[in-house]
Amino acid sequence: MPPSHPQKTVLIADDSSVIRTLTVHLLKNLGYTALSAENGESCIKSLEQHPVDLLMLDLNMPVKNGQEVLQWVKERGLDIPVIIVTALEDINQAVQCMKMGAYEYLTKPVENDRLETILRNALAESGLKEKVVALEKELMAKDIFWEVRGRSPALRQAVEEAMQVMGTDMNVLINGESGTGKELFAKAIHNGSKRKEGPFVIINCAAISNELADSLLFGHCKGSFTGATTDHAGYFEQADGGTIFLDEIGDMDIDIQAKILRALQEKKVRRVGEKKERSVDFRLISATHRDFSEAITGSTFRADLYYRLEEYPLFVPPLRERSEDIAILAEHFLKEFCKANDIAIPGIDASAMSLLEQHSWPGNIRELQNVIRRAVITLEGDEIKSFAIGKPASREEETRLKAAAVEAVQPEGEDVGKGKSDERPMLRDIELQAIVEAYRKCSGNQSRTATLLGISRSTLIRKMKRYGLTKSIAIMRTGHQ
């Protein structure tokens, strides 16, 4: 009778060439793939080199005996059924192997019918266990990644890769465009880790200045500088026993990077104004939308820090590579916004949904969320029939905006010069127009806006605050005051 799981691979480890030959022949006739090893050492090498579904293990072999091989299998966590084959006088040793986790034992000479039955039952039980593990993994993913919505293959792959590393303490570097949900992945990895009961501390790296870096990251003592009225624990201390998330690590100043590197290497911090060092126990997850190869080549990011951060790289796909998820996300954002604002939930017209699915979404999930909110606010009737979707800037528009930026966007703190004070209002107007227009073209994505204008994201934020654009931009993005 053929096995219920054809093409399963069985490894036969026995020092008798006759037994190996006969058993291999029998297994092949039953529809199995059969491998053989003449001693314990070669058996271990086969297990290292080939995927094996079941192991038939003779107890008395040279180099390494069967019990030693079984111990090796157990130590490495190989979840495969092991059938011990032994002579009558070694029954007690076979029972010891059963206590170590062996599935069953057979005494020589092995009856073919009994061997066939045990093989079939062992593989069936192993297959059932695999299904249970897969189901548990799926339920765990739904529980931990409940905020990460979608069913596309690209998203499922990212979730599976995240689940592989969440049980470890490896540093994770999440790479993906702005608005893809990198923070949600970081939070999910923390919630699925052994540190889930500990704190999850988020640091916006772009917002940390050199002047405040030591105090914010590592803390300070009372009286260590003007305004230090109390002792303060920095972000790294706050994350003790938990996870620290360095968001947009690629935007961090190079001088601060050296301080981060030392904290990672030593797992110690020193508060400003304090001589002693404090040990901190944390797991690091970082995220970026930048290409680190260019940043390292351009000496704006430390290579040694990068290799510390990227012990495990994780890529979060952009929305344009997850078209199957657009309808799911749109419906979620629609219900979420309407419930939060006590608005009757409208339907979405098929042609309007088709428009959403065809858009390239340069601002990714954040852009989609804003589009849905604007559609609800401007809705007429009980069904959304169209969406106001911003289009990416054309090459001509990008060239014009960059030209305006070169002329108008002055570096922070730079003066216009003597005899040109009359030009300041005109330059200010051009700069304002360039920022607002670029912001619209980039659908409210600050990183893309900064790139389009040829300035850093932190410079863009400072200029927006200086010109009082923050509130105006918020109104522009949400469509209401």
C-alpha cells in the first residue's frame, strides 16, 4: 500500500550494508525517497545537508551510536520522527531513546508490514503536528499583526519574515518608503517578543538636535545645566527591559550616530552630569526610507553603525506592490473615520474603488487614509463616487520646483546680504509657494517634499514652523479645521 504522504524522504542509518540495501529497496517500492548512512557521523552529515522527514536509526553503529545521534537531533531542535532499530538485548537502551523523544522502536529482524505501518503512522502524526503548528502560527500572526491589514503575497511575506525574528534579541532594520507602516511592524515585533511586557520607546531621530541629544537619549542629573531642575532618565533608560525603536534612523545627525553606536556596543549609558555608567537591557529596532549605500558612500551615515543595526533586515512593501490590499485598507479607514466622527458610513462606488486600485500611491498607506477622510468630508449623498487623488509631479514640474528651491530656499540661518533687504519679501513668497506647491504634489509626504525641494526633512520642518505653515498644511491634508 503506498504511503499517505508520497515522496517523503526517509534516512536509514545502519552499519550493515545488507540491511541498508534491503530497506532502501523496500522504501522505494512503497513510494518513499530513501537515503542511507553507514555510521552515526555520516548520518549527522546527511541530516545537515538534506531535508529529511523521518529517521530510521540503528542503535549500535561505529563513530557515533544511535543514542548519540538522537541526542544531536534533540539539541538542534529537529522536529522529525525517529524510529530506533535495535537487537533484542538492547531493549533497555531503546526505552531510554523513547524517553528522549524517539517515536517508536523496532527489533531486528524488522518485519516489512510492521515497518510500513509505523512509517505511515509516524509521518501522518508528523504531518498533523505541522498543520497544528501552522495554524497556531497563523492565529499568532492575526493576534500580533492585527493592525497590519491586508492579504497580498508581498505583505504576507513581510509578516512571515518579521515572525521569524521576533522571538530573538537580534537588532532589526526595517526598510520601506514613508507611509508604509514601518512603525506598526516594529510594534508587532515587540508585542510578539519575550520583551512584550516591557516598554516600547519610540524615538523620532530626525527631531533630535545635537544640543539636546545627550539629555534626550541618555538622561541628565538635576543641576547639570540650566533648566535641569530634576533628574531625568533618557530614552535608552526608559526602554530598559523592553524595545527601543529608532524611527527614520537615516535622518539622524552623524555626530549623534557615534553616541548611539557606543550605547549599542556597551549596553551602558551615562547621564549628563553623572560620572557612573548605568547598564541598560534593550532590544533595538530601527527604520528608514533611505538608501544606506549612498549615505555611507557620502559619509552621512556610519558604516559601523549600519552593520550593528542590520543584524536582520526587513522590507515593508509599498502600497503599489500590494494592490490586493487597497480595498481592504480603504474600507477600514472609511469605517474608522466615520465611527470616530459619528458619521453614517457610506458605500464606495465600483468605479471609485477602481480609481483607488489604479493609483500609484506615492504617499502609500498614509496617503490612502487622507484621501478617504477627504472623500467623507466632501461627500454628497450616501455613496462615494469619486476621489480627489493627488498625482505625482511630472519631470517638468519637478525641474521647476527644484529651480525655485535653489533660488528661494535659503539654508537655515543664512543671511540675504547687504543691499538686498528689499528682496527678502519676494524671496519669502517664492519659498512659501515652492513649499506649499511641493507639499501638494507629494500628497502631504514630508520626506518626498523635502527631496523634491532639495533640502533635508528636518530643514523642511523648521521652515514650516518658521512660516507658520504647520497648521495650514494640516488643514490642507485633512480638509477641515
